[in-house]
Amino acid sequence: MIKLKILVLDDNQGVRDELGEFLTAKNFEIFQASLPSEATFILDRNEIDIIILDVKLPEKDGITYLKEIKEKFPYLEVIMITGHGDMDMVIQALRSGANDFFQKPFRSVDVEGAIQRTQRFIELNHKLKEVETNYSIITQELNSKFRWNLIAESPAMKSVLDLVVKVAKSDRTTVLITGESGTGKELVARMIHYLSARKNYFFNAVNCSAIPDTLFESEFFGHQRGAFTDAVETKSGMFEVTHKGTLFLDEIGDLKYELQGKFLRVLEEGRISKIGSNKEVEIDVRVVAATNRDLKQMCDNERFRIDLLHRLNSFVIHIPPLRERKEAIPCLIEYYLKEFSKQANKKIKGVDANTLRILQNYTYPGNIRELRNMIERAVIICDDDRLKLKHFLIDPEYIDSTPDPKLDIGSYNLEIIEKITIINALKYTQNNKSKASELLGIDRSRLQRKIKLYSIDEKKI
Ligand SMILES: Nc1ncnc2c1ncn2[C@@H]1O[C@H](COP(=O)(O)OP(=O)(O)OP(=O)(O)O)[C@@H](O)[C@H]1O
Ligand SMILES: [Mg+2]
């Protein structure tokens, strides 16, 4: 516990001594003053936590002085000593910023009670300040980290960013983010949150496919104690926990059909009730949903409710796959190369030109996440000063079109081209190895060896 500093201001020497003795015995550090001017002198030079002051003072009355010091020392707590039975004065003191009071002639229980309450108040204030400081450090860190995180080097991503900035401002609008896996849906959702007025509240990312069907309702709406067998405690649901923040519902397509109607109601009415309770509570939550599925088609198959889709469709942000914004690839590579070389403490200058060209023609079925993982792996195994093709596990099946004729055919590229050619021959002949070897002008056993050498997965042909 903090040893508090208490200043006693009373023109009566007897009162000062009595209070001083009593409080020193309780392990407080005591200061004394008989005049307001003297008290101000002490307050200016010491970090006093509590001042105990009489309503009747020389120089000026206690209430006037109370207002004065509350203005000058906002964190100073004030306990007033009032005349016995003078309720008007008590009310006036409390209204003017006093924290507590006791009456004259005083009883030690009253003094002790007033001090204890004030002490608890001060401690809570300290804790609150600590939490606020930590919180603002964390938010600052998050914000600065986050700023460097999103690369938008293509016109397509720039228009995505434009929408993000716009919808961030209207912080009640429900947003649906669509795009293939790994395109950055969650990153965009976070950005919407951190650019909005909700930024200092919770960004709660919930993956709908990770919640077992039986727990859905209780997870989202909470439950009252005893509402069902396992409900031993009353529990708040996701909506309540995210009050004032952003609820990110990832994979919304996996939301159980029966629950979709309930969800829609929450979105429309902004109110929920826990399972087992008929009390409704208002919730102020922005929902940002994401999916890599075709919700329209799911509606046609009656697996998604059309009314919920209409609601989500009010603001859609579609993130195109990486293969449709190839111009961003070099920038992303550079970004991740820098990040991972720093982590691995390696000095890798860049990617060699041919490799870069192949990386640019790759179609990235796993989008940015795949590119990121590829670079991470390449950096880990690279002992050169540049990343080369041998550092990458590129599946030629996903290389766009035939390689660029301008390519300088280095030894690694030759292998890649050979692998692609073999895959194409196998595809063309529907995995008929005799026909494929004939087409390639090599014998069947050589083709078999090559298939093994290049780890060509025949199941994918
Ligand atoms: N424009 C971008 N710039 C930099 N990094 C990005 C960008 N977009 C995505 N990433 C990174 O790619 C990875 C995948 O992003 P994210 O998790 O947001 O994708 P997603 O669309 O939610 O994927 P999934 O559908 O699989 O959940 C993350 O590491 C993210 O930081
Ligand atoms: Mg995601």
C-alpha cells in the first residue's frame, strides 16, 4: 500500500495535534497548516494526497478555498470537517469537489472511515492511470506496427484502401469482406477498426468455423446461470464483450443456418438477450464479416439466408487475388525479404532477376499468405547474398502460361521448364505415360525417373 501524505488545515492547534497524532499512528505522513496561505505553500512543495480542512478558516471560508485548490491541484483529494448537524454545508462541500467529510467534534471511527474511503479512491485512480498508460502504449504499438503492414502497390488495392477509409468513418455500417484465402481479409478488417472511432475498444476476431454448432448461441449471446445443464455461471457472449468495438466474423459462410436469422435480428435491432433470460440489452458493436465462399450461390442452395446476405451486402469490399494484382508482387517480396532477413539476422540483398520473373508469373493459390511463407522459407535456407530459384519450392503447375521467352535460361530455370513441360505432356495425354514419353521424345523409364526427380504429383494431373 502507498504511504499517503495528508495535510491537516485547521486554525485550532488542539484539532491539528489530535488529528496529527491519530493519523501518524496509522502510518500516514502528516503535514500541518493553520492558514490557507500556509497550506498552499506546503501543497506547492510536497506531493500531498489528501487535505483535511475545516469549513471555518481564517483568511477565507473553507468552501472557497476548497474550490481554489481543486482547480490548482486536480488530483488532491479533500476531506472536509463540518459543524455538527450542518447538512447544508456537507452538501455544498461535496458538490464543490470534496471527496468525504466528518463532523466536529469528531469520533475516530468517522475520521478513519473517511480516510479509508478516500484512500481506496486514490488507489483505484492510480490503477486506472496505470491501465490507461499501458493501454495507450499498446495501442500506439499496434497502430505503428499496423501502419507498416499493408502494402497497396496496385490500383486494385488502392481502391480497396479507399473504401476502407470511407467505411471506417461510418462506424455503424456492417461490412462484408470477400476474397480468396490469404488475400488479406483480416488485415483489412483490422484496418477498418483502427481507423474508426472504435479504435480504442476491442477488435474481436471470431472464426465462425471454429465454434462447435452446439456452442454457437451461448458463445455469441451468452447465457444465464442455470439456463442449461452446463451453465454453471452466467456468461457474457461475444456481442456483449465487444461492446463499442468491432466484431470480426471470419468465415461467416460457416454460420449455422438456424442462427443466421438470430444474427440478422441482432444486426437490425442492436439488442440481444442471453439464453435463459428475457431481459434485452442494447449493444453497440460494428460487425465486419468475411468469407471466401460464394454466399449468393449458398443462398441458391438454401445454405445461407438471403435476407442476411442483403444486409451484409450493404457494404462489400472485395479483395482481388494476388494473381490479379501482379504489380504488387515485387513490393511484397521486398517487404517480406526485409522482415525475414532481419529476423534471421542475414544480409540478403534481393532476388535474382530470373527468379523474380518466375515469382511474378506464379499464380499464388494461397495468395499473400503463400508468398509470405515462400519468402520466409527461402530466407531461412538461403546462404547466398541473393534469393535464387533453388531456395523456392515452386509448383510449376501454378505458373501462369509458358515461361517468358526473354528468360535467360540458367540451370535452375531449365529444370523448372522441364518440369512444366512434363506436367503439360501428362495433362495433355491424361496421364498416359507411354503417350507422354512419345510426345516428349524420351523413353518411358526416363519419364518415370523425371516424374520422381521433380516430385510431380500425378493425382493433380
Ligand atoms: N496487402 C498486404 N500487404 C502486406 N501483407 C499482407 C497484405 N495482405 C495480406 N497480407 C498478409 O498475408 C497474410 C494473410 O492475410 P489475412 O490473414 O488477412 O488473409 P485472409 O484473407 O483473412 O485469409 P483466410 O481467408 O485464409 O483467413 C497475413 O500474414 C497478412 O499480414
Ligand atoms: Mg482470415
